[in-house]
Amino acid sequence: YGQHAPYGHPQGGQYQQSGPQNGTEPPLTRDGDRLVGTFDHLLNIVAPAVGPLILWLVTRRRGPLADREGREALNFAITAAIVYVGIGVISLLSLIGGPLALIVPLLYPLLWVAVVVYAILGAVQANKGLPYRSPVTFRFVS
């Protein structure tokens, strides 16, 4: 038998390194790019702000749609979080009484429905490969 293969080299063949050679991640395919853009929006339903942030940070350099839709989903999630905090402040004011005490309990479910609807609309557009702009969204991440 004679010689052994050097450490890290498979027996009887060339050593083949997996992954890209230049230290960067490979670009997404067109379908992969659309899938990531779709999930960016859908993550706002199950993991608001955190889910889109993580997915965008991992995939932003791998595809143009993943980058654009990740930023859009993240901006929408940040805007929704600010509105949630605003509703919390209003709910503190409603402890005093008056008409606010009747309206505030409806605001949280209304905002949740809006987040779900706009996340689904964004996911559908991204799945088609088209950009989506969420309405009434502050652009914090550009």
C-alpha cells in the first residue's frame, strides 16, 4: 500500500474544498433569491423584526431581491414596533378614562391584522420577483 494521503485529503484523489474559493458566499439563484425575499416578509408574522433582520444580514450580499425585500421587511417591522410602543403609551393614558379607554383595546388586534396582511402582500410580490413597498413605513435601513 505504501503512502498514506495527507491529513485532510481523501484517499486516492484530489482534495476538493467545498464552498466558494474567494471567501465570499455564492450568489443565490433566481428562485432562491425570490424565496428569501418571500420569507423576509413572512418572518414578520412569526418573528417580527428579529427574523427579517437575521435573514437579511445573512443573505443581503447574495441576491438583489433578498437585499431589497429584506430591508423593506425590516423597515416595516421597525415601524410596526414603534406603533406598538405608541399604542402602549396611549393605553397608559387611557387609564385615566374617557373615550380612549374604549378605543385602545381595539388598536393592538388592528395593528396585528395590518402586519399579517402587509406581510402576506409583500411575500406574494416577492415570490413573483417584484419589489414591494409597504405603506406608511419609515425607511430606517437603506
